[in-house]
Amino acid sequence: MSTENRFQFAKNSALDEVMLLEASMSDFSYGKHAHEEFSFGVTLSGRQDFFALGKYHRSHSGNVIVFNPGDAHDGHSGGDDILHYKMLYVHPSQLVPMFESFGMRQAQDFRVEDVIQNDAVLKAHILRLANLVESHSVSSMQYSSALFEFAEYLVHRKMHKVNTKRRAKDPVFERLREYLHAHVSEDVSLDELSQVAHMSKFHLLRSFRDYFGMTPHQYWQNYRINRAKEGLEQGMSLADVAFTFGFSDLSYFNRRFKPVFGLTPYQFRHSLLRS
């Protein structure tokens, strides 16, 4: 892999709920994955190519990219120039109360309509929050104000709204979700899931992918990786994280973690400690 691939994660004690990624990529490709947070990004230079929500997308310099929690996607640099971008990860628990304060109904279902947007004001909000994460002198009040103004812009400009066309939750697949979450450290088989869902394995594979955007194995691995990331943020040792979340050894943990975050678990934790 080229030395031109760099990934720097950062958090700030005044805004611990938000994580910032600054990345430069030439020949690195993300595997299919999904985050539990909203992902607000700005392509600073180069071109970002990815598949999400059933379509291929290209984000050029200056574009904004937004993924909803749970949106499965991949990603790589497009064209000949090195891709450079910043991405903020904001948990819905931070934004939903603000959305509700503006009178939004069903704020917990708030979703993005367009993955790629060309909006200078939205871009400015994202980069302002990114600068606050990187700053060593920011106050919690300054951060809260900036995030509140960001949420206000999203709501009042109607750039995002509740997606009323979104398919209603299916109790069968929500039950499968709960089962996988409850067995995060175990080796769950497709036969087990078929029994839980009361459907054939092949019907399950097709229907599960339609519902979640990922196969059962991809979803389960993605969930474990997200829990492992939380463990690393909380200071758990690499060995404890690997054991707790069902990775057979550190080598396998490294191979599963890096395609999602661009860094090994050790590099990821070290990146946060330096920020």
C-alpha cells in the first residue's frame, strides 16, 4: 500500500461525542461497512468514488458527503489525484434532541435525502466543527453552540427531512438484528439465523441483504468492528477487545479493522491518544 495513504482520527475532550477523520488516499479501498453515527464529510481535493444506497457516486473537490447511520458503503480514490477529505462522525443521540427542539416530529427517523450535496453553507458548518475538534482551546459551550447551529441549518433549510418512504421496520429482521447483537462474541451460523427467522437460508440471504444493505456475515462483522472501536476508545487493551468481540486473534482483528478505518487497531488507538 502506498505511503500516500494517511488516516488521522481525532477527538476533543470538550466534544467527546464527535470524532473527526482526516484522510489522504491514493490506492486504499474501504471494504463495505456502515457506521452507527451520521457521517458528514467534505472532499477537499481529488475525487471520492463509492457505492451506497444502490448507486455509484462520485464526490469531487468541494462536495459534501453525508451517510445516515446504518448506510452500507465502500470507498476509494477516483482519478489520478490523491483524495483528501475530512469526515465528522456524530451520533444520533447528539442531534435528535436538537431536532426535536425545532419541532421536528419523529426526529429519531431523521435521514439524509442526497448522499452528495453541493452546498457551501453545509460545507462551512462541517469544516467549522472539524476545526473545533482539532483545536486545543475550544470550550464545551463553543462546541455546543456550533453543533446547535449546524442542526438548526439542517432542519430549517429543509435539506434533510424524515424519509416517509422508508420501509417500515420488519419484526423478523429486527429479531435477527437483536440475535446477532446478543451473540457478538460467538460464531453464529447461517443455520441458526434461518431458525430464528423461520425461513430458508437462501431466502434469508437475499432478504437480509435487501433490508440491511449487507449480507448477514457483513452486518455481523460490521457490528463487532463498531463495538471494538468503542472498546479501543474506552482504553481496553487490544487483546481484551479482540477476545470480547469474537476475533480469534490479533492478526485477524487487524485484517477486519483496517478495511473499515484505514488503520490497524493499535494505530487507531495511538491516533486518538495523540489528539
